[in-house]
Amino acid sequence: MFASFFQGLVLGFGVAVPFGPMNILILSYALKSFKNAFFLGIGAMSADIFYFFLLIFGILKFLDNEFFNKILAIFGFCFLSYLAFLSIKTKTKNLELKENKENEGALKSYIKGFVLNLSNPYIISFWLSISYFLSKEKYYLVLGFGLFLSILIWVFCLSFFVSKFADKFNAKVLFYINLVSALIIEYFAFMLIYKTFFV
């Protein structure tokens, strides 16, 4: 059970840390307001929770076909590898932060984060890509708890520390964080293939 929880923690950080559009938006909000940045991230995480439970109560029970499982695993490997590639290829100059001047309430920030993640095809594809991985986990709810706990920790830390030490987060630092995230994501991509074809 602890192994599943730990895997969830690692996967959660691998998913949350890469500096894509959502993290860049959180960063830009944090330069002005911790509260808005935090609720934006919580909204995005809520969309992830929504997709997680859709998998648990909907899609997972249809994954009994071995051929479909292998197709899904290959798709998952390709998509996770693509995410890792995107993290590595991001140019340093594109990670520069620009202060967000918008003034809005916490609820509006939450809704914005939720809708952005809910409608993001990359987020949808990510959850589809790990659906088979989750179906093979005995303690998938424990894994899910670990995953969302790490996302929550990341959202809080990102919002808090950027709001307090905005001048310390330059593009070079973000690039190296992306590199580590890419390695974590690629590890899970290979684990997906390993568990499908070699176990």
C-alpha cells in the first residue's frame, strides 16, 4: 500500500511540476497574489480529480480486453514521452515570467483553473494514457491520494514561494526543473510498457 502511495506522490510531482501553460499562469498570478495563484491551481487540480473519478467509475471496468490494453499502453507511452519531450524542448526565453495585471476574486481564479484544465485535450489524453496503469494497481485509490497530495503540495509551494521570492525564479531555474520533470514522466512511460508486455 505504501508503495502505491509513493508511486502516486512521484507521479503527481511528475505531472504537476513541468512548466506548461497552467504553471506559467500560476506563476504570473503569484507575482501579484498568492491567493489567486493558489485557487487557480486548486481549480486545475479539481479538474484532474474529476477525470480521475471518471476513470475509476467509468472507463476502468472496460479495460478487460488484452488487445485494447496493449493499444492503450502504447498510446500512453507515446503521449507521456511526448510530454517529456515538450518539457525538454521548451526554450529558456519562453519561460520568462510576465506579471499578471488582472484583478479577480478567488472564486473566479478557481473556476478559470478548473475550466482550463477540464477543456485541455492534453489533460484528457494524459488521464486516458495512465488509465491502464491505474487499472493494474491494487490500491489505486491510495495511489490517487498520493498523486493529488503531491499536486496540492506543488500548487501551494509554487504559489507561496513565487509570491515571496519572485526575483529568484529566473528562466534558467525553470529549465532545470523542467528537465527533472521530463525524466520522471519518461520513467512512468517505460514502466507502462514494462508492466504491459513484460510482466
